Amino acid sequence: MKIKRLLASAGALAIAATGMALTAPAATAALDKVPFTITNNSGIGDAALYVGIMGRNPANGRDAYLVKDGSTWRLQDIPSAPAYPNPPQNLNGVMFAGPAVGQSITVQTPHIDSGRLYYSWGQPLQFMYVNNDLRQDKLVYPDHNTEPNKSILHGSAEYTYDANNVLWYNSTQVDFFGPPAQVGIADGSGNIKSTGRLTTDGFGYVQTELAKHGEWAKLIEKGPYNNVTRVLNPSHKLGKDGFNAGSIQQYIDQVWTKYKGTDMHIRPISDNPNIVFTGRVGSDNVFRFTATGYSQVAINKPTPWEALACAGPFTGGGHEGWVARTLCAGLNRSNMLTYTDQPTTNDKFYADSQWTNWYVKIVHEAMATGHAYAFAFDDVGGYESLTAIGNPSHAYLQLDPFSGSANPIGQEHGTNPGGGDTGGGDTGGGDTGGGDTGGSDTGGGTGGGTGGGTGGGTGGGDTGGGDTGGGTKPGGGDTGGGTNPGGGDNPGGSGNGGTHTDTGVGTDGKTNPQGTVTIGTTLAAAINVANAPKQQGGWFRDSVLLSVSAEAPASTRPVVQIRVNSGKWQTYTGRILVVANGKTTVRARVVAGKATSPSDTRTLKVDRKAPTKLKAKVKKVRGKTVIKLSAKDAESKIAKIQYRINGKGKWKTYKSAGIKVKAKIKKVTFRAIDKAGNKSHDRTTGRTSGKRQWSPAR
């Protein structure tokens, strides 16, 4: 995942700082260190496994990696590197011994920003460190293009435990599709959410399907024993070994030609479809977009590499970033000739016959849930493989077999137990009920993620930047913006069209230097929900990400402020994560000297908990024996209770009159669903002896 993902998520204010958590008193205390269990189900028994976790130490801002001192796990800062422009130095001890096949180990992970974790077989990966041209000591992540790491079977994920005690964790295929692995997080109650699992034989499926498309088979890389080590993202293969990504140049030409005579409409904020950018390509081949209340966005025609890497004209902050990332997503999803309204839902991906990004399409097909991070802006529309949980109790990495199937380690991204209940109910909320079909990944889409990313070049060489590190969660990442900054799979690289700094703030030279407020003609602030979880009845079922859009005249020195519930106004420093149950009211404004903008107000209702206190009681009603069912829900309240007789048949909607006891009824199974769509566990009550003797619900 890349920092660029953040820059367009929800407002002209494209801040990627630490963020602020709006939380009610936590049910469980936040952990200073999160237990992290690594399970080796890979089936590789003849090569040792190694694991490394690294990122930025929030205590001092230095790059660091996880080590064990006796029984204590801690972050070890990288040493001071020889001054720029000295070349990168080898750094040993970054990776530690992982579990044997069929075994698990548990380590303790402290707070870490812009984190990554790597795993390799046979030998540890080679890490380096360097002093970049910004005079910063940076960790140089493994480069999969050069030895010794090229021949080592390895994979990675992105992992950040931030200052707000939110753990952001995702699998990634932005650089390459590698060994099968799942990632997961448990909340304070032990409920696990996971992502990254492949379909049955998914690792082989990617290779087999790519081989059907000519030169795309060149993305498959093999090791010294003719074993497949990885499938490269096409952005890393373009121009090498005769790989040209098919007819991508012609496709870009066709898209630009089409929109010289046709309008494109981009709705970048899912929560506010009234924000519409309308664009056309001019005679100078510049795609220009306009929207009421926003300055014009101009996007130059990309090169094939820029389109695949979402670099160059697709970088930038504020509302320019919104448009750019959506445009790049449409190119990689190969549907911009067919659909003039962007972004689309996944049933409309790959509709254009003129060109297909087979890597993106096939990688998504290989995922059990269809969610992946196959290109930098795969989160547009919420199709990334991310999970994020506040106050986590545990984290997991499970390395799965290279063939066959694997069981999920938790509730998977985009899924929710049960489904399809459209019946109503007379208990607590009308007869419409409904909506038990779905769910969402914790933390929504935009704003999640954990950092890392790639840069350009290794140590000294620029290769165009663009893929600067950082990740999608506030906190920055691998600096970029220099010829030797380190970080990423190809560390370094100068920013193309802008800079990306360790703070995570992206500027493109057209926003003010702080990268916090878009320069315009008005003084205004707006609160936006960025790719929030699905909701029902006005209630979100999971954490909600907010960001603040802000605009101010160029001559002012604006300060963006927020107010939470009845609290005081305070300076807005980044993305806001709403993790509390109940109702939370957020207000935003811009202060510039003596002038203050009108406040924008959002009240969000969040219910993350399923109904509780399910009870079944046998009563006499007008001479007849009936079973009365009840349940409670503290936040959104009960929408309906469902039941079925003797464990068979379809679920029926419980009526307040109760269930008549008949001789053929041996047991009643029931469950409750609240107005947010949360579903309780099933409970059962049954006969003990005789017609009237029923056991308590269990």
C-alpha cells in the first residue's frame, strides 16, 4: 500500500498524520504490546522460516526493527549511517527464527509506525541502512530485483500499531504476489477479523491464468531450484525481458481520445455522491476536471508505467488526489471506455475488451473474498485486503500451503455471518428488519493500512519515485523525495509531481506548504466519511474513518479545528477514527486570523456489538402455553428476533404473542438482530420432561 492512497480519500485536507481516536471508555485496556502469533502451515519442511517486523519507532522517529532481549521484545533503532552520499550498509539481525512447519510462535509487538513484516524461507533477507539526501538514517527494505533477496522465497505484509492503539494490518500484492498468507486481528473480546486467504489452489491459479495471456507469463519469477518465488506486479516488470503489458499504450490513447468528446463523472467520496467532478481531455491532452466549490484538477496523460504504478500525474493531495486515484483505479480495472461514471462496483471491472490488467484481475480472482491490494489505489471502492481494530488483544500471521485450501483464521474481510433475512418482526422495531447479508472490514477502506510501500531505485539511483513509501494509515513511511532515502522494495526515488515526507503529508506544489488546506477563494471546512463500513438504519456496524476537507485563501494562515461532542475546540492533526459505540458528534471549522468559517457537523451512530441477554420463558397466556423470547441491545436496539423449531427449516420472525407450545416441538433455537444488523449467537431452549418443562436457554 502506498501513501498515495490517503491523499484522495475524503476531503481537500489530505492529512496523513497520527490521527485522533474518538473513543468511549474501553471495555478492555489498551495493550502496550500486542501478542503476535506466527503460524507456519506452509508445508515447507526442508527450509527454516525467518520473520522480521520493522518500521518507525514512535518514541524517537527513527527506523527500527523488533528484537528480543532475554524474554523482552523491543524495538532496536538502526545505527547511524555514514553521511550521504555514502552507499547503503549491510544490517544484520533484522529477522529472527520463525516456527517450524506445523508450529507457532508468539512475539510481543510494541507500537510501531509505518510498519512492515517480512517472512522468508531458507535464509534471512538482506536488509541495509543508509543516510539519505535529506540527512536521515533510513532502513533499506529488501529489493526483490537483486541478489541475494531475488532468489529467496519471501513475502510481506504491512503492520502498524499506532498511538491511538489502533492496529492496521493488511496483506499486499502491490509489489508482487507471493507465498500464501493470511493476516488477522482479534478485538478485546477475542473476535478475529482476517484477510488475505487464497481460494483453493489460488497460488497455482495465478500462474496458470497468467500463462494464458502471452507475455503476462513473464511476470512469473522462479528461484534457483525452478520453484516459483513470486509473480511480479507489472509495474516492476515493464520494459524488461520484452514485457510491455500488452496494449496498454494503445488503451491509454483510446481512453484519452474518448474523453475529448465525452464527459467523465467522478464521485470520489462514497459518503457524499453530490460531490461530482466532471472532466474532459483538451487538445493539449490534459484531462481537466471541475466541480462546484473546488479548483480545477488537471491530469496529464500518463505513461504506461505511471498508469500501472499510479505514479506521476496520479500523485498529489487534496481534491486533486481524489480525482487522480479514481482515474488510475479505472485504468487498472480496465473499464473506462465502457463506463463514464467512476468509480464503479466490482461487477463492472474489466469491461473494456481493448486491454486488461491481467495481473490485477487474476490476483483478485485468487483471493477467497475477492479483496486484494494488487495496485496502489486498490482501495478505491473498498476492494483492498485490510483489517484495522482499536484496542486489539492479539494479531496473527498464518502462512498457508502452496496448494489445496486453508481455513480462515477469523471473520473475513467483506463477510458477515448469516444473511438474507428480509422478514420483519414485532419485537422492537417494525416489520421491515432486513439486511443481514453483509458486513465490512473493520476500519472501512480509506485511511486504513499500515505503511511501508516502495520507492524508486536503491540507495543512489532515481527511478522516478512515485511509489514512495508511507502506506495508507497516517504516519508517513519511507521518506521518498530524495535520491537516496531508503525504504520500500525499491528504496529511494525522487517524488514525481510532488513529495511525500515521513509525516505522511503529500504536497504537490499547488497546496500550501503545510499540505493541510487547499488554497481556494473561500474559508470552509467539511467533515467526510471515508469509505465507511456498511450501515443499516443509520447505524454503522464498525469503526468509521473521518477526515476534514478544508479550503482557505492563499493569503491566510488557516488552522483547522475540530470539536468532539461537548469537548473543547482543538487543532485537527489528522484522520479521525471513531471506535466508540453509541452516538458521536464531530464539528469542524477553519480559523484564519479573526475570521472563522461556519462549522460543519456530523453525528455518527456506531453499534459494533451484537444483542445480548437472550431469554426464553414459558408462560400461560389465555389458557395456552407459549414461549416468550426476549433480547436486549444497548445501542441501536432490537430489530427482530428469529427462531426455528427443532433445529430445522427456515428462520421465522418472532411475534410478540409468543410461540405456541405443541407436542411436536422439542426445542426452539432463536437469535436476535439489532437495527444496525448485528446478529447474536444462536440460543436454544428445549423440553426436559412433560409438555411444560423446558430447559433454560443456552
